[in-house]
Amino acid sequence: MIIMNKGKILLGLVISLIAIGIIISASLLNKSHLDISAENAQIVISSNKLFEDFQNDETEANTKYLEQIIQVKGTIVDINIDKNKGVIALTSDDELGNVLCHLDSTETHKISLLHKGQSINIKGVCTGFLMDVILVKSVIIN
């Protein structure tokens, strides 16, 4: 009888954990897409300064910039399309690194209007530093 009660308790616990997992998964899947163009930038900075901050102290820069909506002003050094999404590289004072802005899929069509050497403002979410500072879901401000 005690064994039977333990089995029922264990079965109830397993079913409860499965139900909680389903609820959490459903809420994550239904989370609304963040529209960067409609959001205000939390930080406005030049591409040179943003790169410099990460290069000088990556830990402090991560604390300040990671997952923040950042508006970056810089000069275009390269324009590419990777997997049907535009990527714009903005200058830094370091020859080996840039600020890479991965455009939101709704923005890629604007690449044809841009050229190297052009000054531009781009807003996106900072995801960190891997030789370059990375912004995702980026939108072109001007």
C-alpha cells in the first residue's frame, strides 16, 4: 500500500513537471517579436566609442551594452548580404575590428541605397563582442 502511494505521488509529480514545461514552452513561443524601429534607443553612441569600450574592458562593456537597444552612428566600411539578410560594417579606430549591424529582414531591401564611406545611424540590439561588436535586428535610422 505504501509502495502504491509512492507510485501515485511520483506519477503526479512527473505529470506536473510535464505540464509546467508545456506552459513555459508555449509562453516562450508566443512571445511577441520586438520591433526595434518602434522602440527608443537606450544608448546613443558612435561606432568608434562602442568598439573602444568593448576593446578596453569587455566585462564592463557587456554590463553596459548587452541586450540593450543601441543607436550607433558611424561610417560604412562594408556592406554584405548573408543568408538573405543585410550586414553593414561600421568603422572603428582599430584596423582589425568593426561594429557589425545585422539588419532585420524588413530592412535588407534598403542596402541598395547605401554605399561605402557613407555616414549612417543604425539602431539594434547589442549581443556582444567577437573581434567585432555585434548588433542584431538592426534598422536603418537615416
